[in-house]
Amino acid sequence: MNHDGPIGIFDSGIGGLTVVRAIHTALPDEATIYLGDTARVPYGPKSPATVQRYATEILAWLLAQRVKAVVVACNTATAHALDLLREQAPVPVIGVIDPGARAAAAATRNGGIGVIGTAGTVASGAYRRALLALRPELRVIEQACPLFVPLVEEGWFGHPATRLAAEEYLAAVRLGDVDTLVLGCTHYPLLAPLLAEVMGPDVTLIDSARETALELTAVLDRAGLRAPAGGGTPRHRWAATDDVERFAMVGSVFTGEALASVELVDLTHE
Ligand code: DGL
């Protein structure tokens, strides 16, 4: 297989850049190409069939860029489309849900795990299934937090409105005696300080971005697909399906680095 190809990463928008940041840290020699489907974000409230169609189109585009592996950085797309993408792709496809579930199952001491995500992710029950497959005795409390994505996009990480929403959404989770909370959405790591405060010091927050980067490392190693070390600075490409200026601006908050030029991609004409 093609060791030189980049790792393809996609999300419904800019949120998946939290996963890119983790991948760049874990795998500094790997080139990456990231596509944010900013024309069609958000995926959270959309039907499984629609998200599957979008994800299939993005996979085809990434494969045309000769990627050697694909990371579905979006929790909602992972929940609805991971199995389908794995059937279609000739390269390894990694989602964010199994790595996050594994980390949560390993972290909990009292067996109580909260999962927060978009409406689609929570309705799919994908995290619950993944967690119970690992440890059937776990108690899983899931909560959709649909307002978090627009609040994060607004940059309101510690804003009183965000705190109010967090207190409301997390009330039931807190009553459930959980000691671990899975941040099951690309945007939520940016709310980690606020969520930690609302949940209290005894609750461990699980950021699936870091876990996914570790899983990707293991998959590349197993398949013998790692780029050789010391090959110079790898190239990182950025692409979006709409509003590349906003992508570059908000994206720099997610990655912590200025994004080089962002390509505009029209998936309907590929
Ligand atoms: N990327 C999505 C996720 O992780 C959040 C944004 C959206 O709803 O599209 O579920």
C-alpha cells in the first residue's frame, strides 16, 4: 500500500480540527488532508440516511486525493456511517466512537459513564453499544446537548449562556452518579474547563480526539503504513465546502495554529 499518501480526515465542519491537532501531536511525520463540510454543517440534527450520503461523497473525494487511511473525526458521521464507509473504502477507516468508549471504560471506577453528544449521536445509541460491548455491567447515561455546537462556533467557551446550557443539560447526568463523562462531539473539548467545573472534580472527562490519534497510530503500525521518521516537515492540506475564510479564522482557534491556504471543494461536481 501507499506509505507516502496523506491521512484523510473529515468532519461536518471545523470541529474535527480538534482531532487533527491530536493527530499532528501523536504522528508528527504524517502528512494530512482535512475536509470540513462547512456547506452542510451541522450533521447533528440530520437523518442517518442524509449523513451517510454526505459521508460517502467525502470518502470518494478523499480517496481521489490518494489517502492511505481515513479518520472520521465527526461523532455524528461515525455513529451513522462508519460501517458503510468501511465497506466502501480500500484503506483503513477509523471513527471516534470506539476509541472514546475504550478510554471511558478503562477510566471509570464506579461503572457510571455519562455521554454527551449531538442529537444524532445520542439517538443512534452508538456510544452505549460500544461501551456495553466492552463492559456489559456499565451504567450509561446519554444526553444530547444541541446548543453546545453553535455556542462553541460563536467562541462562547466560558460565557454565562454556555454555563446555563451546561448546567441544564448535565443535571440528569450528574444525578446518575457517573465518574466519567465522554465528550462525544468534536466541539466539546473546547468546553472542557467549563464542563469540568459543572461536573465537579471527581468526574474524569474523556476527549475522544486524543484516543482516536492513538488508535490511528496503532492501525498504521499494524498495517505497516507509518511514514518514515525524519522525512522532513510533512505537508498539511486544508479544504472546506464553503466559506474558506471563516474556516481559516475559526479553525485557527481549534488547531492552535494559523491555517495555511484553505481549498474550496465542490463535492457535487467531483
Ligand atoms: N462534528 C459533529 C459531531 O462531532 C458536531 C457538529 C455537527 O452537528 O455537525 O458530532
